[in-house]
Amino acid sequence: MTIPSALQNSVLPILLNGKTVEQIRESPSASGIVLEQYKIYVEMADRISSRRLTANSFFLTLNSAIVTLGGYAALRFDTPLPPPIAIAASVAGSTLCIVWHRLLASYRDLNSAKFKIIHEIEKVLPLSPYDAEWQAVGRGKNPAKYLPLTHLEVTVPWVFLVLHLGAFIIPLILH
């Protein structure tokens, strides 16, 4: 794997603390330390994924509640919601969708950076399981082999956004 020049010039010297990969490999005390740091760093990457799932659950619940309550109220009272209420709910839901999408992009970017660092740390270790796995799935470039979860999960906020916009437009049309 070739290291992009931006990574070599900015991140790699920081990661290696001014040492070369060869210097770290040759140091008898470094291998255990690097392995422990690697374990901690991989755990941190897993925690980012867990936080992303928690955020997805939170936003999915809120958006589902808004859509469900709006639909229930319209059916229960056999009349569309008054436009001010429908518009307020729609604006709130749309805002949540935009924040949700931005948060997912932030988690994606953070995890991408973490895995670039993990791949670099693996160059000092005897095995490179994460880099090998990423290679096995075509580095995310071949959807037939692997479609990154982020590509799928970012569509959900847009689906809810369309529902919220529909809830905004329909009362305006009907009244």
C-alpha cells in the first residue's frame, strides 16, 4: 500500500513520534507497547461505531414518533392537522434529519481517519488484519463485494426528510 503524500507529511511523523517504521520494529521494547496501543485504538474505533448506532436509534425513534403521531392524529380526528401544527412538526422533523445526516457524515469521517491510522499501526505489527480485510472487500470500491454501511444509513434521514416535507406541503395544498 502506498502512503498518500498528505498522510506521510502530516500524520505519519506524528503517529511514529519522529521514528521510522524500521526503528520501531527493531526496538525490543516497542513491540509490546505498539500492540497495547493498537488494541486500545481499535477499541476506540469500535466505540465510534457504537455511538453511531446509538445516534441512529435516537434519530430514528424521534422521526418515527413525529411521523406516527402526525398520522395518528390525522386519522383519529378524521381531519388533517391544522397547518401551524403540521408545519411546526415538519420543520422540527426536517431539522432533525439534517442534523442526523451531518452527524452520520462526521462519524464516517472520524472512522475513516481512525482506520487509516490502524492500517499504519499494522505496518509495525506482524499481521495486518484490518488492512487485509479491507483489501478482501475491494476497499469499498466494488459494491458487489461490499457496500459500506454508511452508504445505506445516510439514505434513512433523507427518506424521513421527504416524509416531513410532504407533511409540510399537504396541509398547505388542502387548506
